[in-house]
Amino acid sequence: MGYGYRYSFAELLSSSTGIKAYEERFDDQPIVSFTVSYRRNKPIHASIWSLQIVNALGTEEFDRNYYNLNTGTMDTQHTGIMVPEISYKVEF
């Protein structure tokens, strides 16, 4: 059983199609994330630097459905955002 984002369009909800609301879903997307960390131990404390990259490949995922005024149809917007994060931690 997949857990992808479920969707349904208004025109699919008619009784003639037999499709129930939120029965269909988008395909699962491979999201690649990784973390590189450096730890330095000292007698009193330890310091840790880390770099984390979320969605390193910039895979586009479903963002929203919107009504396009120019074409008069419903369009789907996909967004792919790579999120870098640097952190520093001190442990006693």
C-alpha cells in the first residue's frame, strides 16, 4: 500500500465515473537526503559540525492545483526545493 499524496478533481466525482474522492494518488517520489558530520572530542566538551542536505536531487513534488485563467482549466504545480542546513553543537 502506497502513502503518496492523494488527489481528486471535481469532474471525477460524478456518479457516472465511479471514482471516489481521494481514491487516486500521485506516484511515490525518491527523495535523497544526506548528512556529513565532524566531531572533535576535548577533555571538557565535544563539538560537532554537520551539513545536512534535504532533497539533494531537487526532485519535484506535488505542490497544488490551481485554476488557470488563461486556459480555463485546472493545472497542477510541482515544486522541487533543495534545503541545505549547517549546524553546530556543543556537548558537555
